[in-house]
Amino acid sequence: MLITSRTPRLLSAAFTGAVAAGLTLAVPAGPAAAATEELKAAAIDVGSGYYDEAGVAATPDGTEYIGLQDNTSDGIFGKTGHVALVRNNKLAKTITVTTNPIDASSAGGTVFFLGDGASKYTGKVVTVNGDTQTADIPITTFDPTAVAARSADLAYVVGEDWDVLSSGLDGWLLPVGSGATALPTERVMPRPEGIAIGKDGTLYVAGYASDDPNVPTGGELLAIAPNGTRTTVPLDGKPQAVAVGPDGTVWVTSDRPGAGVYDSYLYALQGSRISHIVHVPTSTGNLAVTPSGTVYGVGGLSRFAVRNATVVAQSNNFIYYRGIAVAPNGRVYTGSHNQGLMLLAADDATRPTFPGAPALSVRTGTVTATAAPVALTWKAADNHALAQVQATSPAKLTFGPTATVWNTTIRPGGNVVWSLTARDTWTNTATASVTRSAALVTEGSGHRSGTWRVVKGKDYLGGQVLTANGRNAALAWTVTGRSVGLTAVKGPTQGRALIYVDGHKITTVDLHASRTADRQVVWTRTWSTAGSHTVKIVVEGTAGRPNVATDGLTVIR
């Protein structure tokens, strides 16, 4: 799944004409990375023996409703269907309704189920309040395709009149419910497929004019304002579903012309301006937008999630999806063929956090004049799931979601900014940084007691080290910093040294090794804040290998 920019050469004549007429097309400059997370789904058992699960809605009391079509061998027209009520992700009750549902929408505590009528090319709307069917509204003049609820007593249905096929299709918008008194039935595009209602009461109808695969034009989004003003935005392909986000963005899916049934555009519109086009590999029949603005789509054998015009999750499998709804708690549900109600995900607008802020410390390793070994540590967390942590400074590097340390080096001298960005699986991000410097403190700057001698060599820092072999010979430095490391020579003749910090013995380090290794950080100490500390080493005088050779300290400030 990629975000793709579309040039006029690739768009239909109707679409490019709309752009030429003044509509603004602003799309990303190029492809983005593919989705990084599978859009997982958990099945909720709503019983067996049904032909299909279609039409999903949720009410403020936390109940999810899913339409269940009867599994009959002699057709579904004129038959009864069922509605499953799900609470706390468990089947609470199943009721019988007087239609086989194909779509659903809710407002307040009322759920409007659109279904088949008594014969082909007719339909019916039934309303459900709580666990009771409260209305049965036949639709006899056209074949309905979708329903959208405006209030607890008013919904709108769109569909097409197949009876006039020989002279061309007619599309209709029909108000239903007790609040529909005196509201007119209106003509819309010949093949209306999706309907949604904005917070301001604007009706949005998506559809197209032709089934001819050789004429893939005629798609459009029709907006009908509360005062009756109509605005039409031409769209490429065959628009299928429409949904309105919390910020007023209108999202429309449209099958791409000539690209097959599993290839679509997802349009984002602000008013009559197309702000983004996202490429999704499915024919999307249903859309929903969460309170945080994440767009979920299901259709065919696929499901996806889009956030900030970027595909953040997707899944393709052998489950047929129909219907989608967002519950008050932000969870997203869809119906699926013979699988029951599917819980897709919880809405996630929460940024990751850094409960453990980035911290830089000296680590063991080899020191050079231009690189001291350090470790950047952190702890990132997220309420849903982390996708990655990325270092952006002083170098770019990507870590997995469970990583907590970056072993690297720092150049002694000036300040260095260490920056991290944590990203969760829904593209929420958080940043944290720390600025630190490193200094190499020479062995010669320490205060000596006992006998120490200078040994020169090209492999030592500054060309020399201090070495002692007499018991209790000591070397002490007073430094200011947050982390310190002792640099020494390791080898077959090297013995043990006692380490004191601020007058207290901390540990004993053994410098013995089978092979000689110069400029080795052999011990480290880190504090939570910067301060002045005295580090002292005392020669133990280990039998048979009494030598201790030091090359100074590495200090992080």
C-alpha cells in the first residue's frame, strides 16, 4: 500500500476537468514506505447458521450491533434476519428483525438497519432500540445500497432505480424515520454507493454513472448542505464508500479504473479541495473514522488503516468483510462472512513516552584520541505498541521497539546532541534528546603516591602510560562530570587494582588477559547528575604479576 502522486495524464477526463475548473489537487510528492503493521482482528462469536454478517453499528451505551443474514437456499428476499447485540466483546443477545440486513448506521440510541425488501430491487429499513425492533419502513421505489443516520428519528437511504434500466438509471436519496415528515426524496447520481453525514448536517453521497468498464468516468462526491445547496466534486474511478472525520475531512474510496477489483483510491477532501490521494489495494465498501482521525476501511478480502494520509496498518486474508463501526470507546468493529463480529483495533492518538530519558555514559571498550566508547540508554513506552525508536543525531540509526541501549563512540571535545524519536504503530511520535561532551583526562594529571614510572609507546594515548608494581602505590584524579571510565593496559603481566570513589572503596579490577590490549576502559561509574568526584586507583601488588599501567580517565560532562 503506497501513497502515490497522480498526474493529470493518469486521471480521467472528468477528474482533470475538475482540476482545470479550479479545484485544487495537493498530493504527496512521491511514494511512502509500506505499512509496517498487520491490522489484526479478533473474532467475536455471534452464533452460527447465518449466510453473512453485514451492517455494523454502535450506540453510546457501548453496545455493538451486527446484522445477520439468514442462510436460506431459496433467496433472502422477503425473509427475516437477525441482529446480534455485543457488549464487552461478548454476544449478549440475538433478536429477529423483519429484513436481511445489508448496512447499518446509528444515532443516539437508535440503530437503522437497511436490508432487502419483499422482492428484488426493493428494500426496507428497520430501527432497533435496545434489544427491540421499533419500526419497519418499506422502500418500494428503488433498490437501496446504503444508509446513514442523522438523528435518533431520521436517517437517509441512497439507491438506484433498476426498473428504468432500459432508459438509464436514476439514483435517489430518501429520508426515513419519524423525523422524515415533509422531507423530499431527491435525485442523486445514477449509481449512489455510499452516504455519510457531517457534524454540520451536510449530506455526502458518493457514487458514479456507469457500469461500463470501458467508461470508467462519472464518479463524483455530492455534498448537500442543510440549506439545500449542492456541490459536486468529480472523482476518478467508481466511488464506493464515504465517511467524515472529526476535523471535517471527507474520505471517499473509489475503485481505480481498469485496475481490478482489489485496487482503489482513498480521497481526502477539505470542502471541494482534494488534499490527498492514498492508494489502497482493495475495493473498499465501508469506511469509518475514529475520534483521532484514523481511517479504517474494509472490503473484499482486505482491511487497512490510514493516518495522516499514510497507510499505517493493513491485512489481506481469506475473510470477506462487510460493515464497519467505531464504538464510543474508540474500538473499531467490522462484520465478516461466517466469522461473526471482528474487533480490528482500538483507536490510538496517544504519543509514545520516554519514561527513561536518554542518558549517556562511558562503557567498556577501546579508547582512541578521536573516539571514546559510550552507551546511550533510554526507555520508550506506548499505550498501544511501539514500532521503533530512531536515533536522529549525531547519527541516524533505527532500533526495534524493545531496544534500550545504543553502544557507540563519542569524539572528545565539544558538545554533542543525542536525539531519539519513538514511533508507535499508528505513527504517533515523541522525541527526546540530551547534550553531552567527553574529555580524556591524562594519567599525568593525577596525584601520585608511591613509585610510578613513565613508559612510552606509540599505542598509548599521548604516547605514554604510568605504570607501578609496588603495593599501595596510588594515583588519584578529581574530575567534574556525570560518568567516568578508567583506561588501562590489559595483559599477561598486569595485576589487580583497587578502585576508590570519593574516599570509599568501590571494587577491585583485574587487568590480567592472555594477550596485551592497550587503551582499554576497564571500569566505569555513572551518576544521575553532574558533580565533582575523586577517583583513585591503588596497586594491589598481585603475586607474580604486580604491574598496573593506566592511561588516564574518560569523563562525560
